[in-house]
Amino acid sequence: MPNVLLRLEEAKDKGLIPDHVYQLITSRFHLVKEGISRIEKASGLNYPYYYVEPNLVVSTSKVEFTQFGIFFARTIPVVGPDNRLNILVQLTAPLISYGLLGTIHAILAHEFMHYISLISRVLKMNIISDEIPDSLFEEKYRDFDHLLEARIIFKRDNALINHIKKKFSEGLGDPRLERKAIEDWMNKGLPTMVLPVDANIIRIPIEAIAKLHMHDIIREKINQFENKARSKKSYV
């Protein structure tokens, strides 16, 4: 497996990440590994490729001049030079530095839910119809569009489901993590990347969608999840 800490190591070597911050992240990285293991056990699927982004990623909009949002993690479709689609999860260094176990595991699971949703939409060729949000408020509530219920995907892990419900009742809510990211990272001049709110919108060429290679077990699992979701709706 590729070195998921490579970008973080490069940032440290360039002097962008101080040694004590690097040591903090690597000493807490076991929380990420443990979270991925429990997600794989609960869902019956492998976690997608992920990596640690050495930047704090903040989002701005044209209509909210004095506000910004923070992306602690993102699920990103990447089209390679061979026009082949790959899907990866970006975990930011501040999340690992300051996030508590419940928050880290909830965010990992939430991104896995986005991964499942994205794969499902690609398989259905329903991926180029997203509306672009104008504001951080719209982006916050749009984040749950297309997602299956956590209980359908992670039914074997009630504690994980409760973490997700607690942290994502109305978009990610963790004031402690946000405060530490601003005070201990951004305000201390550590690497920060600013993105417009519409940078989180999926744009994938149709040729790349056609080239997506998906194992049968993933297709079967997604079909199982969606059938359960339809069954639940039929009883409502």
C-alpha cells in the first residue's frame, strides 16, 4: 500500500510542519487505523485509498465574506493520466492532531458513506447533475445528499453509528475541534489551503466513468445496502 503519510513527511522535510507537530500526528495516527479497521469490519468492505493532507483546508463563499468553513476530510474523485477514475479520501493533519476518537471515527465513517454514494452514482451513470452551492450554509446541508443511513451500512457497530449521529446531526458539529484548528494551527501559521465552496463539487468526464473498475463484491454490497434502504421506505 502507498505511504499515506508521504505528503506530511514531505511537508516536514521542507520545514512547513514543525517536528513537534509531526510527532503529535504520527503518535495519534493509530486512531485512524483503528477507525478504518472498525469501518471495514462493520460494513464488510475495504476502505478506499486515503492519505494525510498536511494543510488545514478551509472553504469560502462569495456571499459570506466574513465566514469560512473547515474541511477536516474530503472524498475526492481523481482522474489519472490514463483517464481512469480513482476515488480517495483526504484526511487533514489538524483532524488527526486534535480530533477525539469519536470525532475521527465519525468523520472516517462519513467519508466512507460518501465513497459508497459516489460509487453507486457512478455505476448508475448519475454523477454530473450536482447543483453548485452558493454559500457555506447550503454546502453544510447539502453534504448529506445521496447518502444512505449509517445504520444500513454499519449495522454491526452501534457505537460507531451513535458517533456519526452525534457529530453529524446538522453537518459536522465539533466546536472544540474547530477552535483548536483555528487557534493551534491556522493562527500559528501552519500550512493552510483556501478553497472556494464550489471546489468540493464532483466533475468527472464520462470517459473516466466508463473506465471505472469495480470489484463484484462492492457492487453486490451496494445493491444490498440500497435494497435495505428501499425496504425501510416501503414500511414507512
